[in-house]
Amino acid sequence: MVIEYIRYRVPQERLDGFEAAYERAADALRAAPQCVDYELSRCLDDPACYLLRIIWTSVDEHLGGFRGGPVFGQFFAAIKPYVQDIEEMRHYVQTSIAGPGGAAPPSLYEWAGGTDAFMKLCDAFYRLVRSDDLLAPVFAHMDPDHARYVAVWLAEVFGGPAAYTLERGGYRHMLGQHLGKAISEAQRRRWVNLMMDAADEVGLPDDPEFRAAFTSYLEWGTRLAVRNSQPDADPIRQAPVPRWGWGVAPPYQG
């Protein structure tokens, strides 16, 4: 993904119509498959200044796909009177320097109790798996460290250190564990149910907010695993480990 920033300085005589113009232009952005997200901000210190941030799937998709596509005309017609007011229009990529500040809510990882909590969760889960008639055959030959690997994966997913990416190869490695396995819907549901039983057993937080976020990842992840495990699957092979927040899904599809 790439981030486009467009900085405007709009003369006083045209300010009244600027935000309305972008309300109309936003219809085109919402319809554009190349646009991931957008936000228009107004400067408090200088109300004539605006900053538009648009996240595109790529530079090529923006410049070729969007600008050459069917909705660009609608977008450009809405903002055309303000093109002359652009001071900067450039593409940026994120760096590794990012993270929550002191006012941010705790991550799901922190709320759950850190890596130790996910280690206990997975130890309990795989103990249940070994005595389950449906899942025990699936995991009969698993690596002795399998529970730890899954715990490290979950810790990273829920906002903890990127240990799975650094030690195990990240999303691509996890994907490889499911390719060709032909996981059934019955097996998926049992996996989710036993994970929820394990969460109760080890005392993961049971407040509705945490459990809703926790369960939403289990549903998303297992449904993706089922799809990717089928013989005719053609999954995305290069993607980051998902980073799950309080009600926030990752910005890509498998």
C-alpha cells in the first residue's frame, strides 16, 4: 500500500465550497477498488489549509487504475475548481517508526496478559485437541513445539512482539501450514469451540469487548484457513501477519 498526501491552501473566497466538493468526490473514492482509505483534515492553526490523505493499493493502481478508471471523471469534476490550490501532491510509504502513544488504549495482547497468557491458552487448547475425536487425527504428528509457535503467532496478531515474523517467517510460513490440508467446516468449528473452551479454562479476560475481538479473529482466521487449505485454492502468499485491534480487521483479503 502507498499513502498519498495532498496539501491545499484554499483562498477565503472559495473556502465555503471546499468540503462540500470533497463530499461529492468521496463517492468516487468509496467506489474505487484501488482506494483503501481516505481522510480530509482541516488545519486549526490556519483554516485555509487542508490535508487529504488517501491510501492506495499501489502507485500503479492509483495512477493507472484509478485515474484511468470509470469513477475518476466524477472525482475530478468535483475537485477541479481547487486543483490550483494544491501545494503538495506526493506518494509516501510507511516506515518502521510507528506505534501507539501513552493515551492509546492497551492492545489486546496487553489486555490478555502478554505472551505468557497465550502460552497457557495454547497449552490448554492442544491438551483438549489431543483428546478430541475430530481434531486429534489432524494434529497427530504435530511438532512438539507446535503449541508454542501458535502462541507466538497469536501474541503477534493481538499486538505483541513480532516474534513469529522474525523466528518463523511470518504470514507466508503460517499459510504453508494449511496448504493442501482440505480442512472441513466441521473441523474449523470444533477448533474455534475448543479454543474458546481453553480461553475459559485459563482465565483469559471475559469482558464482552475483549471476547468479541478475540472471537472475531478466530472466526476470520479459521475461515481463511479453510479456504486456503482446499485443493483448488490460490491464496495470497505475501502479506503481513494480521494485527488485530478492538474491532479492527486487517486491510487485505485472502
